[in-house]
Amino acid sequence: MNIFICAMTLFVCVGAQAQSVFVSDTYKFSMEPPPGWEKSSATDAIVAFLEPGQAPSRPNNTRVKETNKQFLERMKHNNTSIEGLKAFRSIIKVSAMPTKYTAIEEYVKVTRVKSAKLMSFKILGEKPKKLGGLPAFLRGIRLAVSNTVEARSSEIYCIHNGQLITVTIVTDVASAPKYADIFNHVVASFTWK
């Protein structure tokens, strides 16, 4: 009887663990999303996870599939106040796009130069890291949504099978420190298949 209980406990634990791992058969990786975060679809991502909480109200459903660039443009156009950003839910997403670069250092160097010309995008810091054992770069970014509202982003980039793979968290400034460890855990859990 004790063996049966131990076996059932092991089965339940393994089953619960397997449900908390996201696997991409297309891009050949797995990762652990943060506990309690809601899986969401994003048109510009392989997968996205929203922080726990209620979804912000949207006056127009056509905005659900907006890209990050469209979001920033909408925020600038509306001149969103700090109060308006309280409905913002932090998001962790993984995206991929074909790249001509073969070394991550080359991609980082080129994008560093391009981003220096953008008023709404400021690199706060960057350093070499690993993503699933591959060479990668971690970049901290300040996003100026309007003259009075900022967001923070941390992104880790690597090149795998001709694809630029990016794991990103975007959050409001106040939530950035509280979610740093969560983002680091997601990045540490990333493995290639």
C-alpha cells in the first residue's frame, strides 16, 4: 500500500511539473513560465505570459494583436498619463525571427548603434550571458511611452539555427525590481532540445 501511495505521489508531482513547462517543438526549446502567470497569444511571439491580475480594459478589440511598436505609438498618440499605465500588465515573451548574423556580438553591436538614434528607447546596460548554454546578451532598456510615462524591459538574445531568439520582460518601472528574479528564473530554465 505504501508503495502505491508513493507511486501515485510521484505521478502527481511529475504530472504537475510537466504542466508548468512550455515546450516549442518548432524552435526546439523548453522553459518554465512563472507560476501563476497566464499564457497568452501574441502575434509577434512564440509564446507570451502575462502577470497575474485582471486584463486591462480595451475600448477597441482591434488592439489586442498590436505589436510592441504599435503599442508605443498608441501610447505616444494618446499622451497616456501615469494613471493610465496602472492597467498595464507585465509580460514575458519569447520571440524568434530569421537573422543574417551568425554571432550574437555582431547583432548586439549593430542594434546598439541603431538604438542610440531613438528617443523612446535607451539601453541602460548590457552584458554577455548564456541562454540554454549558447552565447547570449542581456540588455536592460528604458522605453519612453510618453513624456511622463516609462516602461522597463530586459531582453536576452541568442542565435540558434539561423534564428534570433529573444526572451523579453516588459513591465512598468515600479514592478521592474520585483520581477527581476522571476525573469532570471525563466532565463535559467531555458533549455534547447
